[in-house]
Amino acid sequence: MLNADVARRRDEAISRGVGMMTQIYAERAENAELWDIEGNRYIDFAAGIAVVNTGHRHPKVMAAVKAQLDRFTHTCHQVIPYESYIHLAERLNAAVPGDFAKKTIFVTTGAEACENAIKIARVATGRDAVIAFGGGFHGRTFMGMALTGKVEPYKKGFGSMMPGIFHVPFPMGPHGVSTKDAMAGIEKLFKADLDPARVAAIIFEPVQGEGGFYPAPADLVKAIRALCDKHGIVMIADEVQTGFARTGAMFAMEAYGVAADLTTMAKGLGGGLPIAAVTGKADLMDAANPGGLGGTYAGNPLGVAAAHAVLDVIEEEDLCARANELGSRLKQKLEAIRATTPEIIDIRGPGFMVAVEFANPATHEPDAGFTGRVRTEALKRGLILLTCGVYGNVIRFLAPITIPEAHFTEALGILEESVAAARAA
């Protein structure tokens, strides 16, 4: 079987709206390695977009899922509940930042988590408006699209978005956007378009994912917290991509010294199985009536079992410290590459949530073409990379935090070769 043959079948069978970043078809994967149907081997620096932080098929995660398979796979927690769901909620209530009583709900995807966080904020406050940030990504449902601050490809052609959503600039140092600009955007909203007494929530990513891996500056997060406290607004931290050791802490918000009222999470929580959650202040989480939250597959027993194992692995293997170590070494390699690569204008990101941004050295304009060439050259050499950013000129690095030393070193070598090849093209 050849990748090209399957690709032709894919074009005939699958909607064009489901985008694809590569034309390689997976056969099997183990930790940070992946083999396609032709037997080609790759080092995976995508991790399913920050899902398998604990590596493909971590033995502990696989054992937990197999054990649950032998018991039951689905009852719908709202019909026949199970203790493992409750225990996982207890663990997240303890782990999520914030010195207050917390409660949790489980859903299936990150988009669902964000949607439910907005529902909770609205029912708790009796307000409807939401402030989000340009470049932010919160999902592909209609509320998720409305919250997302990027038109292409997520909103294009889908018509009117959900009402009551307002966007302000997000700080992007390389593009001259500061915390002052972001907060000025909110103040302009309050003066021209939006009564702050109408705002239910402000939602943001501590490190923007699709938007370009721009970390939220500490002064921005503290300013949002102060603004929310002043006006009775719910502060929502979208930790769908930043959560579960990726940034060198269990949650990225641990670095800021303030806590969100609600935290959304998914991706890395399930170690490859679909599960998502919202954790927040108990009084907010209790605002909805019974039946107002949940879902048929919400907190599926297999996903719950995987999540328990993921939390165990993060603690037992000290993956937060490992993320900081790997991220530091990756940044050192990128700095060495920058010495001979004037296209690199920024290297950033906490823990092992690192990005490099490229621009044309002559015009200083974002260079999506060069970025794409680096990704393509890396794929030729067996390294899977992802691009992102409002201008498509950022490569984000999301390898499993459990990546073995030999594979990490090999990947850094391929990265250096790929950047050189892109410059020579």
C-alpha cells in the first residue's frame, strides 16, 4: 500500500473541508516515533497537536485503557455514573490553579470545553457578551469560531458568527503589539460599543496556539484579572493546548501568580483518547440547572481511565521538569541556527511549547513561504513539524515530553539541516 494511493481514495471519500498537513498515512507509533504505511519512519514533533504529551501509546496509559475495556466502555455518566469520573474531577479540582473551592465537568473536545465555559459564565452572571483576542483559537463549532480571532481558514464562508463576541488585539512583540495596546482595545470597547456590565467573560490562551505561540505577558494576565474583578467578569483561561506539563508546569497559569475563574482543558489530558474538561469556582460551576451541562460521551470511561494514567505519568516521570529541560535545549539549538539564518526574527515559548518565527531579511515581512519550505524539508528527512501563526510564518514544536534522548538529538540535527536546505532553495 502506498501513501499516494490512499491519498487518492481520501480525496474521493473525505470532505475537502478537512485539511491535511501531510500526505503520509500512519501505520503505527511509539513514543516520539511514527511509521507510515510504506514503512517510512518519522520523529513526531507534532504529537497530535499537543495531545500525546506522554508519548504515543505510553505503556501506563495503554494498560489503564485495556483494563477499563474489560469492565465497561460506556454507560453515559448522566444515566449510570461511575466512581472514576468523580475521582478524576477531584484530581483536577486539586491541580488547577486557584485557592478556592472548585468543581469540574467533563466533555469530549476542547471546543466543547470552551463552549461550556461560556455557558457557565453566562448563566452565572446573567450576562451575554464575551471578550476574546485576535489570533486566539477556541474551536470550530459556531461559538468556537466566533471566539476564535482568525478568519482563514476557520470562519471563511460560514456566514454570521454567534452574537455578543468582541475581539481585541493580543500582544505580539515581533509585530509591535503590546499589553498596553491590548488593554487599550478593551477600554475602547467599553467606551464605544460595550457596557462592561454586559460582559460575562474574558477568554484567553496563556500561550496562543494557532495564533503563533505568543505567550501572554504577565502584565496582561494580571490586568485582565484586575479588570474582571472590577466589573464582575468571569476570567476564562483556555489551557486546551498549554495544559498537562507542556509549558513546564501542569498548567501555564501557574506562572502568573493569579488564577482564572474557569479553566478549559483537553488535548494532553487523555494521552490520545478524547476527553475534555472545565474546572472552576464551585459557585460558578453550580449555576446551571441539572441537565444544562454534559453530553452523551462526556467523560467516557476509556478517556477517564487514560486521563488518570496521564496524571500519574506526569508526576512519576517528572515531565514538568523534563519539559523545561527539553525546551531550553531546543532554544539553544535555535539560537545557534539563528547565527547563520537572518530569517529568524524570534524564538519564544515556555517549557517545551517553543516556536520560531521567520521573516524576509530584506523586507522584514512575515515569510510564510520560507516557513513552509523548512517544514517540507524536515518532512523529507523524517521530522514532522507544524506551522501556525496569523501570517503562517511560525513553526511550533510539540514533541512528546517523553521523547528519548537519542531521538531528540537526531531531531535537532534534522531541524538544522532543514533550515539550511530551505535557505539554499
